[in-house]
Amino acid sequence: MTSNTVKAGTFISILFLVIALFYRQQVDDVLKDRLNSILEGLVKVEKQCSVGVKPKVAVGYGACNDLFIDGKELLKYDEVAKKPEHFDDISSAEELLKTYAYFFRHGAAAERYISNDTLFDTIVDIASRIEGSHFSLGGNAPVMAKRFALEGCEVLLAAKMTPKLQESLPEGVTVAGGDIRKDDIHLILEYKANEEWGIYKSPRANRFIVHNDDNNPLVSSLEEFNKLLKKFNPNLLVVSGLQMMDNYPYPKGVREQRLLKIRDQMVAQAPNTRVHFEMASFVEAELLYQLTQFIIPYADSLGMNEQELANLYNIMLYGNISFVSDSNPRVATVLDQMREIFHLVSRSSLNKEKSHQLTRLHVHTLAYQAILTVKNSPWKNSKAAAAKASLTANRHVCGSKEVDIEKAKLIMDDSFSTSIAAGSRRVPLDVDQPVSCWDEELNAEPGSWFAVEICIAPVLVCTEAYQTAGGGDNISSAGLYLQI
């Protein structure tokens, strides 16, 4: 081979490399422009609405001190995790590893009660000593209360907390429930997308939560909260944190009694006070069934993620639950489940004496926000609420007030069907006007129809997760704020 041939081959190789790099740069620039357009479109819609009067929001129930830890730093992979298994409650280190593996491999959020006090105290002690672990205000109700207060609401929070934990609440939040000497602790094991743990790789960033609560399962702040509610006269009552009742060892009939008291509190609200129920990771079928009987039919609004939607759909339609579900479901699938939930809840409410009727559903997924509201109901600004919820998803997970497109990606498809039914309309994603809204008519009962508005907003998914826990609570609260 001559030197000229070698030189020519080297030149061609370098030329191809330069062309490839140039092409890649062009593709990257196009993607950045696309993300920028979507971001500008979302911010523009978010800013179209402002809240003039300071809303009053009452949020229940419970509080805790969250201990955040990198999951792989606390739980070292062991051969026992090769056989992942689901446990309703955890009583041993082996069950903990198997349950963690069960959800980690699916990238599914989960929350479990550890019935073994000694085990829980031991792992909390170990976690608190690991570099990088940190404590923070936790619990659905306090996290939602904090978000509402940061948005400018006056907030009444139902929770028993130590005076020290109360100091972490922002100005504008009043606590009803009384002081306690020791806060319940929730251990938050976080992991990133594509993180490897033994033989498993997580498909998305998420968290696995374990607790050994004493106060929260009993909803111990309920009575004190009730005394102040009427005088407070909120625009919105939020019911949350009821997953703490999951698999807790109650004396017979006690859980049902507490749920009935919560129901009575919901029913007692004035017609101009809307009631929102925030779903969570429920695993006990009996509890979820009780919620469909005592809580859900008395709410004006429901909020949930894609896994919680699938759980509610299955329990109401088939009487069972799914412990994990598709971490990135199609828009069409979610919308069909939302329509069915609306139909089933509306039907279950018909024969109940109540002043509240389901008129809003918000499903927050990794890829998009979906909000359904009944037209001519008190809920307003659905389009702006979807945009704000979408932006809040990125801001919270990335831990930043601004969305950085260098740390964002779009995983929603370029277009979506409005239903899995054949012949359904297909909606393209317009990067300049990214929030898609349209009207439909939904059947609640033979002869009874509701005109609804549905809005879908893409999420600029954070690629460098700072914190996943509390994401749903912040997203749901942000959406509600613009719709009160």
C-alpha cells in the first residue's frame, strides 16, 4: 500500500468524522430549538392567568420528617434480590431487598409499612450516618401546604408535628393538630433513570418509601382540624395522606370509623368549598375499596399519577389492584381510563346525599399532564393549570426555579390519539402552542351527559434529578392553585 493511499484513507476517515460531528451538531441544535419553543409556549400559557384574591386552602392529614438517601448507598445488592417479590408490609431485611427489587426494575414509585420496629430503627440509624443523606419536611399534606403557601395561598394544615419541624413550614401556614415530642420518619430511597443495581436497571428516576408511623395512620389531627375548619371557611379542602392507613395493624373497625369521620368532614363543607382527594400508592385492596365507598364519591376533584390511576381503574372495574404499571403509558390509554373513572365515580355518587360532585380529574405522568374538568363547573383555567403543572414537574425534580433545557428532554410522542378506540382523532404536538385542549361529552348514567374540557400538556422531563419525592404533591397543588 502506497503512502498516498494511506493518506487518502486517513483523509476520508477524518472527512466522515467531521461530517458526522457536523450532522450531530445540527440535530442537537434542532432538538434544542424544539425544546425552547415548547418551554416558551408553556410559560406563555402559565402566565396568561393570575389569581387576584388570596385563596384559602385547608390541607389534611399528617406530617413526617423525610430522610432522603441514595437507594444503592443504603441497600447493597444481594443474591436474594434475584427473586423480586411484593409484600404488603415488610418485616425483615430479606423482604425489604426483594420488595425494593420488585419496584426498582419497573421504575415504579412505592410506599410500604415496616412492621418490624427494630428493623426500621436500625436502617434509619444507618441511613442518617451515610454521607449525602438529609432530613426534610415530609408527608403529602405538609408538602402540598408548602406549595400552596409559596403560590400565595392562606393555608390551614392538619398535622401533629414537633415545634422544630413546624419551623420548616413557610409563612402563611397555620398548623391544627397539636405538638408531639417525636415526629414520624419516612425513609426515602431515591434512584436515577438508567441506574444499575445488581442485575437491574431502572427505566426512570423514582423513589421507594418505607415508614413505621405512629400518628399518621390514626389521622390524629382530624378532630382539632375540624374545630377550625368552619371558621377558616376554605375555598378548597384537600384530603391526602390516607396511604398511611395501608396495612397498619388497627383494632377491628377502627380504620373504617376514621374514614367515616373524614367523609363526614368532606360532606360538611359548604357548597362553595371544593374538595380534592389526592391519591397515593395504595397496595391493600381492602383499603382502596373502602376509599371508593367512603371518600372518592364525596370529592369534587381527584389527583393521581399513572400508577394510581391504573389501581383505581382496576379496583372500581375488576375489584383488584395492580402493584406496578406502565411507567410511560400512551395518552390514549390514560384518557380512556380517566373517562371510565369519571363515569364510575359519577354513577356511584348518584344515590348519596352530598353537595359535592366529581367535576375534575388530574393525572400527572412522567411525560405529560392530563386535566379533565366539567364545563360550567367552578373549576377554571384548565389550560394554564396543565401548563403550570408541567413546568412544576421539571422545576421540582431538577430543584430549580427555572427550566434548563440542557437538563431536559421530551419523551411524549409527536402526536397522540384521544382514545384507543378505532378511528379516534389524532392530535399533533404543536411546539409553539404545546397545550392541547378540546371539548367532549361524557356519559355519567344512561340519559345523563356532561360536557367536559380535556387539556394535555407535555412535560420537559428533568434529566438530572435532584429530588423525585414530593413531585406529585407539588404538581397537583400547582395545578389546583390556578383552578380554585
